[in-house]
Amino acid sequence: MGYHWLIPLIAAGANVAMCILVLRLGMRERLHRGFAALTLTSTSWNLGIFSLCFFSDPVAAEWWSRVFRTGICLSPAVVYHFGLILSESESRRARAFLGFGYAAGGVLAVLNLKGALVRGLAPHTWGWYLRTTPLYNALTLLLVLFCVLWAERVWSAYRFASSAHQRVQAKFWLLAAVVQIPFALTNLLPLYGFHTYPLGSVGSVAFAGIVAYAMVRHRLMDVDFVVRKGASFLLASAVVLVPGGIVFAALTKELNPDAAPILVNAAIALALVSVIVVPTLQAALETRVHRALFPQRYDSRLRLRQLAAALVHILDEGELVRRLGEGLADILDVESCHIFVRDEQHNRLILAYPTPDTTSSLPEDAARALEFVREPMLASEVDALSPSVATTIRSRAWEVAIPLRINERLTGVIALGRNRDFSIFSAEDLQLLGAVAAGASVALENASLSRQLRRSEAILERANRLSSLGTLAAGIAHEIRNPLVAVKTFLDLLPQRLDDREFLSKFRELSLGELRRVTDLIADLLALGKSKTAERRAVDLGPTLEPVLRLMESTARKRQIEVLAAFDSRVPPVWADPDQLKQIVLNLLLNAIETSTPGGHVRLEARPASTGSVVLEVRDDGPGIPAEQLENIFHPFYTTKETGTGLGLTLVHQMVVEHGGEISVESEVGQGSVFRVVLPASQVGWARTGT
């Protein structure tokens, strides 16, 4: 009988193997027991075909096929029973159909054992085939009827699923039926005069394999994955093999039998071209197939990739968490989305989305268990991890938990509820969510580092401000002392010259003027020392920078430096924070004064620029800056002064950039330096000046 018996025998073994695999998950599950019964009837069918192909003696072949046909008689009811378990149908009508199916199958099984279904065997090239009686038609009709009923129940389970997992299981079962039907027909058609090679055994393995996959795997591929992979592969294969096959057939027709080596080489060449071209072409076609057949799924996965890429550019933690939560909820259309981030102060995972709440946190035992999770985890997978985590996830109706990790440290957790359309989180979805989580983890770490950096910058700015104030205070000391000496002299002479009206009037006005000058100096110094939150508005340069120039006078005089200021009358207000603007100019002026030699000049100029901005320049005629030092002067802690901190110009650069401006320096050794600051002008200012 040749090798034809191998196909049904291997198929029977595969069915038994899948039956054992599913039963190992737990025999108490009704679905598992139903699948076991289904695969056993399928095994019986395959062994019946094996008997007809293996035994050369028609008596032995008929006897063994009759024995195994007993299981086939019960298969219609078993198939329907399996569908009822999936759809959770308990109606009286369903039970009536099921009872009828088992009763009819039992009667047919008894009649089969008595030889009432088959009257003999007919020889075929692959073995024996059945010569059926009219009663065999009843078995065929019963099988068709209950397969239709099974399909109706599975379709009902898909439409009215109680969970996303049940819906995708039903989808896979329907796919399995579509795959099985063409193969099964090849076994039935020969009974009615259509001579086809029986491939039902192959179909039974495909059916059982797809159904078993849907039951065993927690992380299912969605059907769209299977369809688009299959469709793109078939299209790519057709593009290569159809023209190649036509050329090969034409070549075979044209060449004589002596040209066999040429045909062999042509076949090998076609195979090599297929191996190289088909995978490449499939990859190119897959995206188009996905977009054409499943546009919604394609769009959601594309948006997930875009979300992962966008997150790394957000440095504010609150905005980052909000964008992440809103993005996931919108793209995946889930019933709930909760994001927990680590509170470093109390070392716990607190709720950050949808509503930040420091009092609501993930239970500590659940957080400890999730420390060891490296990838997104489905709710159905959590039981093996920790009962406490499973309890937490079930009580909050979460479908998937996604850890946020950086450097092997858990920094947060994303918990998603089920999809509103009952679609599952497939293996491909979980892979994409893992990519989103990786991007979010990096973004959270960047946000944390940015927050720490801003805190450090604030400390550095405060230190630089205090350093500047210390320098100014030393220069202002004698400016305060001189007026006080005049006031003290007036008070010493007052008892002796109480009757001198001219003295009293003159020295009174002089003392008040000197005290007023002291008060103004102290007020300017205090205003400069205040550390306020940056608040940008339209700022007039003259009135704002005049107190800075007054403060610099004493320091400049002490070093024998003349400070000059020139403000173009057309200069519009700048859009800036007044305090930071004062600090920028103060640092540049102090730097210019300290580097200038006695008798030198420092000049502050302001003029409008043609680009809707304002230019501030601080010039000095000091020793200049060597070219090799110019590229480092804005680096933190870089200084050429013995008592310098190296922070002044760094903070000036930072404040200018934060204002949307630019700072540059031109210097020539022996000729002095020019620091040029360009700041955006206030739009109101430009309108007022008519520029």
C-alpha cells in the first residue's frame, strides 16, 4: 500500500500529543475535557483511514476501519458539545440538541458495528476506500448538521463574549474551521464519486493545533497577525513562483529528455531565487496587507510606536505621566488606565494617573513581587507570580501590568483594564507596550534628572548671586560710611548750634540727602539679592538697569574704572524676567570691571536689532581673552581668576538661553572684550515704537 498510511498515522499521533498537552493544564476544566474528547474522535477518524491504507487484506482493513468508525459516529455530538462549553450555553434547546446528537451517534455506532453503514471496500491507488450503504448518508448529514450548530455557537461566543480571551479563542476556532473544511471534503467527496486524494488527516491536525494554541497560550497572537503573515507570504510566493513556474514549464516542454541537467539547474535556480526574494518581498508586502485588511489595528500600533518615540522628549514628570496615560487610554480604548510612579522619599509606588494621589499606592507586597517582572504581564499569568499581585489585579479589573524599569530598578507600573471592544492584548501588543514602557522609563529618569538639575542650578544661581552681592557690599561699604560721617558731624555740632537757623537748615537737608542715598543703595542691594520665581513680562531697559549701574559705581571707582552707559532711544522693551535681566547685566559688568586695569573703561550699550530683538553689549578695554580660552568661558567652574567661582558666566549663558536669546563674545588679546547678548523684544514694545 506504499507510504500513504504514514499521513493518517502521524496525524493520529499529533492529535493524541495535543490532547495530552491540553490535559496537563488541568483535567478539571470543562473546556480541556471537551478538547480531549474532540481530539480522541479525530484520532479515531485518522486511525480508520490508516487501517484502509495500511492493510492489504480487505477483511482486516474493513474490520479495523469499522472499529475506529465507532468514534466517528459520536464526533458530531462531541464537536457540538465542545462549542457549547466555549459559548457557555446552558439553554434547554442546546441540551436537547446535544442529547439528540449523542443518541443518534450511539445508534449509528451500534449499526456500524453490525456492518450496516459499509457494505464493502473498493481498491484505490492509496489503499482501500469505503463502499457505503444509504445509512452512511445519515452519518454525513448528522456531521454537517452539528458542524453548522457548532459554528453557530462559536459565532455566538465571539459576538457575546464575556471576556477578551473568550472572544479571541472563538476567533481562532472559526479560523480553524475555515482551514479544516477544504481538507475534510477531500475525504468525503470520494464517497460520492469525486476522486480526490484524502487530506482530511492534515486538516484535522491543523484544526486541533489552532484550537490547542488558543487554549494553551496565555499570550495569543491575534488572528490579524496570522492572516496578514499568511496573506503576505502567499502574495510574495505567487509573485515569484507563478512566473517562475510558467517559465520552468515552458522550458520543460521545449527541451528534450536529454536536457535533464538543465532542468535540474533551472529548478535549483528557481528555489534559490525564491529563498532570497520571497522573505524580502513578504516583509515589503506585510505592511500594505496589514493596512488594507486591518486598518484600525494598523493605526493603533502605529500610534503606539509614535507615543513611545514622543515620550523621551518630555522632561516634566506630571506632563509625561498625563500624556502617557491619556495616550494609552485613547489608542487602546481600555476601560481604565492607572500609572504608579515611585516616590523616592517614602520608597513606594504612588498613584500618578488618572488623578495624582499620594495617599493611594500599590500594596507593598504587590510592589515587591513586581520588582522581578521584566516585561508586560497578563492578568492570567500573574497567578504563578504572586497570589497578592493576582488579588490586587483581579480586584481592580486590570488585564495587564507593565513594569517601568531603569537600570534594573522598578520606577513605576502601568495597569490597563480590558479593551472596550473585548479584543485581547496579543503577544504583538505586549511587545509594543514593552517598547512604550521602555521609552516611558527613560523619560521618567530624564524627568527626575532634570528636576535634580534644576534644583542644583537654583542652588548655583543663589551662590553666584550671593558671591556678586559680597563683591558689591565690599565696594558699597565706604559709600555708606561717608554719608554717615556727615550725619555724625551734624549731630555732634547740633547741641552747640541750636540757635543757628542757617546751620540747622543747611545740614538738615544735607543729612537727609545722604541718608536718602544710603537708603537707595541698600534698597537696590536688597532687590538684587531677592530670589524670585522667574516671571517674564515687557521690561524697559533704562529704569530696570539704572539701579544696577548705581550699585556698580562704588566698585568701579574703587578699582579706578569708569562705567559708561548708552541706551538707544529706539530700544523697545524686552520680554524678560526683570530680576534675571539685572543679574545678567550685573555679572557681565562685574566681570568686565574685575578684568580691566586701573584707568580703563567699561561701557554698557543697548540698541534695537532688525530681527525683532534687542542687543545688549558690555565692552571693556582690558587684557582680552586668549583664543584657546574662549570656548571654555561658559563652562561651569571654569575661571582664570584666583578668587572666582567659575559660575557667573555659566549662569549668564543659561539665563540668556532660557529667555530665548543668544550670547556671544569677541575678544582680542591686549584690546579688550565684547560680550553681546541678544534678547527677544516685547511685541507690545515693537508696536509702540512703530518699528
